[in-house]
Amino acid sequence: MAHVVESHFTTPYADLRRLLDSAERQLPTLAAASLADYLLLLDQIEATLAQLPTAADDADPLLRTEQVRWADLQEKISLRSQQIVQLANRSGGFAALRRRSPASHAFWWQLDRQVADQRRRSLRRWLRWLAAAAALALAVTWSYRTWLAPDPATLALLDTLNTIERQVDAQEWLAARSTAATALTDHSTDVETLLWAAVLAEQAGDSAAALRYQQQARAQLGDREPQFYLLLGNKRLRAGNLDGAAEAAEQALRRQPQEPQVYFLLGNLAEARGDLNAALDAFDQAARLAETDNPQLTVISKMRYGFLLQQLQMQLPATPAAEPAPTAAPATR
């Protein structure tokens, strides 16, 4: 009676394929408890690759295929470096992991340093943008004071508007409304003051006064309706009236859909509501639309985009560990 003997012979190529299969399968569901074993698995893949003959690399399509998979896996690990570092921090961090495997110097054991370096580069980039924005602001201020110095009455009005904004930020509604009303006795046609008076009347529930001030402001702006709604939306947002700000922003967007400042307002509004993805989209649109005519807004929008992107990445939840796959029973013949 003949017996069939099942072969368990393996080759380095088969071992490499098996290890890569395991590493690719585990990466999307990597957990803190299995991170150390996963890093050791990557070491094992590297060691197996080193055992294969290198002279035939160019002629061996099987080896080239596995090398491509290995390069792709390393790229995915780099892209997930921040999440992997967060997993490691739950059990002492990468420094503790390296102490347990001191012989390994591969990049996957240094992901915390890679993330720290990325953050330093990102910070330097945003600081450069901030410096550019500050320099631009200083240049604008210098030009303004040199060639467009306002008269004392205008300076007094600017000071009054700053006072209203401080009172609004402190939610001193009665004081802010009184300041706006006093300012209107001398500057009854100033659009900024009229709109602040309208927004503060809305806060007080005085819809008739709010409508009256809005109509007066619109009369001063003439056919510049998008500007009216943009100013109104920004002031409502600063006063905490998010629904009113959204309504004004939609009106401005309907009338001027390519205005970058409208998208900047929408970004601020989305951020105030906690919708970081919508805020990122709006700031990105504002930066792109402002590139030609408003470089300062482009810089500021990119800065806001970068800060929000880092905030969103820090809020990413950890991926839960996958259930172990059941071991298939060996086939019988």
C-alpha cells in the first residue's frame, strides 16, 4: 500500500513571501501590544532578503517582485509613523522598544525620531511663513503710516472699533452696544460701526434695530452686496452667532463664488463648529483663490491649514487590534 508523504520543503523565497504576507496583513490593524513583535518581524524580513543571492537580482523576476512589495511596505510604515509612535507611547515609547532590541538600527525602530524630525521641519516651515506674513504686515503698516496717515477723527474711529471688538470678545454686550451707539453720533455712515450696531442689536434680540442698521450699511456700500455679507458674517462669527455667520457667508458665496475671503470665513466658521475637515477644504480653497491678488491671505490660509492638519492628525484614533485568524487544519489525502 502506497503512502503519500506531504512535503514541507521551503525556500528563502517562500519564507520571504510568507513574512511579507504577514507584515502587510498586520499593518492596518497594528496594536500597542503587538508592536514589538511586528518590528521584529520587519527585522526578520530584512535578514531573509540579505540571505538571497544579489548577483541574480536583475535576472530574477520573483526576487524583484518581493523587493517591490518590501519597498511598498516600508513606504506605508513611514506614512503611518505618527500613529505607530502613538501606539509605542502606550508602552514606554520607542526608546524602551530599542532597549529590548539594541542590535537593530533599521528605520522602523527609529520612527519616533523620524516623527520628531518631521515636526521640527514643519515648525520651521510654518515659522518661515509666519515671518513672511509678519514682514508683509509690517510693510503694509509702514506704507500706510507713511503715505496714508489718517486724520485724528479716523484714528479715533479705529480706536472705537477696537474697543467694540474687545468688548465683544469679553461678551460685554451692553457696553459694546453703547460704544457703537456713541460712535454713530459722529460717524453715522461708517459701515463697520453700522454693522457692529446691527450684530449687537441681534444679540440683544432687537431685530428691528438690527434690520435698520443693516439697511443703512447696505446703502453705504451700494452694489457691493458680497462685501456687505462678508463683513456681516465676520462680525457675527466674532460675536459667536455661528448660524447667522453661516447664513451671511452663503449669501456672499452665492453672489461671488470665487472670492477667497468668503472661503476664509467659511474655514473659520467650520473650525468654530469643530468640523476640521470642512475647515481644511475651505482654507485650501481660500489659499488657491488668493494666490494672484492677495498673497497675504494665501500665506495666512496656508498657515491655518497646516495647524489644523496637525491637530487633525493628533486626533486620529488608534486602530484596534485584529482578531487572530483561525489556523486552518492540514489537508488530508
